[in-house]
Amino acid sequence: MRCPICESTQDKLGCLQEYSLCNAQRYQSWINGLDKESLYNKGVKLVQNALWSLQDTVPHQLIRSDILYTMLLGNLQHLMDWITGFLEYHNRLPAFDDVWSSLPRYPGIHMLHKSYRLLSQLSGKEMQSILIVILGVFTAVLYRKTGTQRPTAGQEQEFKKAITCVRYLTDFALLSRYRSHTDSTIRYMRQYLE
């Protein structure tokens, strides 16, 4: 129940005050000297951590999630929730499941051949594949002629806006997967979010 990065107390978690960073070498010296009181005051357990003995290693910085992967996961989940809500509102969710589960195999695209709503967990390959195919699936569902009502003029305008939105979000997510970025790719990403 303590911050793994700084020495804030439990009651101060989330405050915007600056606290000193955890000092692994100092903790190691307290453990070696069996200074239990100092360890207890800083919220450190009397456990020998192999990482503390490595020189120039800061344990709390070793495991960091990739910010772009985290953004991708959050954006993809938000996008898919929005798409399913939009399709449900327009009575096209069964058509989405139908098109989704009938996607043909294609090299380099890893898709599960069951309804999207039945997927409980996605791997990185599956997320990447969803980004590649979702715009086409979404467009096909909105303009599908069999098994759905023909869209009204008002719905067609909504559908066009929704397709544009999905296009920009998927383009942004696909660009964020690049290994390195230039001024041009950053500019494109900004344009997609505007």
C-alpha cells in the first residue's frame, strides 16, 4: 500500500506533492544492518531483494508498461465498445457478428472465427489484426443489404461520420505501432485525433 516509486506515505498517495524517490541502496544498507525501524517507517519489508544489489539499477524502473501499447489497448477497447453500442442502436449488431465470424483467413492476420462479443481476452496479434480489419467490417455491416433494413437518409449521414471516426482512430492506432517516429508520422497522428 505504498508508492513503488517515491517515499510518500499511504495517506498521501495521489497528492501532487513531490517526495524523494525510493533509494534502493539505502534500503539494502538498512537490511544488512537489520535496521527494522527505518525499514518499517519507509514501508519496506525486511526481504532481501536481488535487484537491490545490482549497481546502477533502480528496481521500480525495471518493469514499465509500454505507453503506446497501453494506449492501443485502451483506445481499441473504447473503440470496440463504441462500435458495438452504435451498431446495437441501429439494430446491426447481429450483422456485425455475422460478418466478423465469416472473415476469411489471410496470411499475417490472426483472427478468431467466432463472434467478437464472445471474445474474452485479446492477444497482441489479435489486437493488431482487429485494427487492420475493423474499418472494412464496420463499413460492410453498415451498408449490408441482406438481413438488415435499408438505412434512411439521416442514418446514412450518421454512418458516414461513424466510418470516418473509425478510420481516423484505427489509422492513429496503426501509426502508433511504428518502431520509431518522424515529424511526419507525429503530424499525421495529430491530424487523425483532430
